[in-house]
Amino acid sequence: MKVLSVVSELYPYVKTGGLADVAAALPAALRELGVAVTTLVPGYPGVLAGLERPNEVLLIEDCFGGRARILAEQGQDILALDAPHLFARAGTPYVDADGKDWPDNAMRFAALAWTAAQIGLGDVPGLRPDIIHVHDWQAALTLAYLAYDGRPRPRTVLTVHNLAFQGQFPANLLAALRLPERAYTIEGVEYYGSIGFLKAGLQFADRITTVSPTYAQEIQTALNGCGLDALLRSRAKVLCGILNGVDVKVWNPATDPRITSRYDCSSLVARGPNKQALAYRFGLQEGPDRLLLAFIGRFTWQKGIDLLAGAAPTLREIGAQIALLGTGEREYEQRMVSLADAHRGAIGCVIGYDEDLAHVIQAGADGLLVPSRFEPCGLTQLCALRYGAVPIVAKVGGLADTVIDLDERERGAANGINFNPVTQEALNAGLRRASLLWRDRPQWARVQANGMATDVSWSASARRYASLYAELLARKD
């Protein structure tokens, strides 16, 4: 079974969030099940610099405004779309150094999708896949190109990692995007008077997955459907949620080279030096008996960063510290930095993305806060479970699917704390519950142990994807 995965970022070459981790870890897990996955990614500078033995497999004379090549990394199952006019620039994959969307994003990711479609249709000898699996809006237009080409095509899967990001562009770009006039209908790519990349993918995918079962249900409601709930309800028979996992070889506290002191469930006392290192790195007062919480993620409304800022009085009330790592909207960045300045020793903040520091936080924090207003899956709480940092999360999306509260099911199975609804009052109540649990160290240790025993690997989910692929290939139509 040959699968082409199409994605806009891929760890360790380029990463802005969890998508890159998933794009790297899922293919690795699938290969162990006999599924051969090749990943197509844009040729950003970081990607091309990371290729050690690239081989040109196709020259494209006109790739949406310039020449391009498809490069194959020998022995790595990675294809890079080397299109300097589209991808050779500073900034992140999606925005410039000032945080503004690249004005040609429609062309940039149409090029990625169009190239994926050409591979799927057999234009690159030896690389034609049985399945094309695309991720999020940046790759979703692949499915429209395949649908309107008319030739026999591979089966297709679209995974929605975050429905809030949809890739909407002006209708007058239709011809420039190499889409036929007949595509601009409600049954095609038209979406509220514009061209919707993600909408097109949802329209034409043979199967749609999201990254958790609860999120698959949430996005079929008007509250969380982001304008696409009616379409998703109409395609409910081909929609399912499959939980993300983490790479347990990378995220393993017993072998992690990035942390000060390695440990496992039988040696939790060895987390102590990691807590000291974390406190030092964030300028927090050291104290093994003081509850040290952490947040890793984007500083945005979705992630509830404003609720965290509003929780400062409660953190002071319960005597807890917090270490914050992330980047996002300038307003929120400035607010958290100001809070850290005003509460030195109790609140520490590092603005930016730092993979090494994320490992230090997971290994050293007593608990991890995830107060997201919506969360398709979430990876930080999975890493926290693996590392013995008790997750304190909003009961939404994948957080609800992975964190078992003390008051839910069998109390002995609890691996964290969740709160609902996602309000300031509920978060503050969750923090007070965490403080009470912290005072009962034997019970805290049991919750830690339950978390570390939770299977957060890709094993079960990879099997579900492999089964989904097999079902598609067994279809007769």
C-alpha cells in the first residue's frame, strides 16, 4: 500500500505547531504496519538545507509563476517542492517577519496541491500512490484538482487539524489557480463568495478525519463548525475522529537527552533536578514543595491565554508558580511579559518557539495548563501525561478524549483534571482543585502514575488509519 502524505510543515525540517509532529510521526508508525508513506512538503529554506542527498525527479517549467523541481531525499521517503519564487523567503511558512500573511499564499499552497495531484495522476514515474492523504487547508485543494482532471485517481483522505483555518481567497483567482469555471459552484470550491481551499477538500475527499473523536462531533455543530457545519453534517458518513499520538521515542523521559535528569514511573523522585532546572530557566523561586505549573502553546484567544492572564490572582492565592512558553498575538505576548515582570519569582515567560525548552518544561513542571476554548486534539497534554506533569485542561475536543478527571468514571483511573465550561471562573476552580490535589501527595503520585501509564503513542491510531486506507482500496466504485 503506497500513500502520499501532503502537508505544509514537517518536523524536524520546519515546525510552527503540532501539525509538523503529526506529519513526521504518523508515517513512521504506518511504516511499521507495512504502509509505505512518502511525504510531499514545500521546499522552504529549512527543508532544502536538511536534505542530504536530494535527487531531482521532475522538472516543472511553470509552477504558478516560475520553474520548480520535485526533489526526492534518498532513503527518507520525503519529496520537496523546490520552487524558490514561492518558498525561498524568510519568516514562517505562512506569514512574514511582521506576522502578516504572505500575499501570495493562494498561489504558494495551490502549487503544493497541484503538484501533489500530478504525482497522484502518475506524472512522476514510480511514485504514483494508492492513497493521497492531505492535511489541512494548505493541501486540501489537491482533491479539487484530482476531481476536475477526469482521469482515474487515487483514493483520498483529508485530515482536519483545525477547522478555524480554512484558506479563503478571492473568487477572481479561479483561473490563476488552474481551476475550471465549472468549479465555482456550491458543490465545488465556492465558499461564501470566495474560493475555499478547505471547503473544496471537504467536498471532494473520499474520507474525512479529524484528530479526535470529540472534535469530529463538535465541528458538526453551528457553535464549532466555523461555517462548515452543514457541509460536514452532509458528509457525516465519511467523517470520523482518530486521536493523534506522539513519537514516544522522541518523547521519552527515560532516554530524553534534552532534560537534566532522566526518569520513569518507578523513579519519579528523579524529576526533582528537572524542576530545579525549569525554575532557574524561568527565574522562578526554587522550592520542591511549591506547585509549579506550565503552559506551552500559541498566545491566542483559542488557547485561552487571556484566561491564564486573568488567573494570576488565583495562582497567587494558592501559592503556585507558572512558566509560560509560546508566541502569538503581540497583545497577548506583551500582557504575559508584563505579568512576569510584575510577579518576578512566581511567573516566568519566554516568548518564542523552543523545542528543547519544551522538553525541559514537561520534565520539570508539576502540572500543565491547557485552557483552550476549542482544541482539535492537543499534543502538549499527551506529552505531559508521558512525562508525569499532571494536565489541567478544558473539557473540549481531544482534551476531553485524553484526560480523565478525578470525578469521572473510576476515580482510580484519573490522569488529570478538567474543567467546563471554558470560563475564568471554571479555570480558577480547576486551579484550586489542582492545589488541593497537590497537598495530597500520595493521590497526586497516583494521578501521575496513571498518566505515565496512558498509551499516547501512535500505535492504535496508526492501525485505524491503515484500516481506513484498506477499506478505501477495497471499494469497487
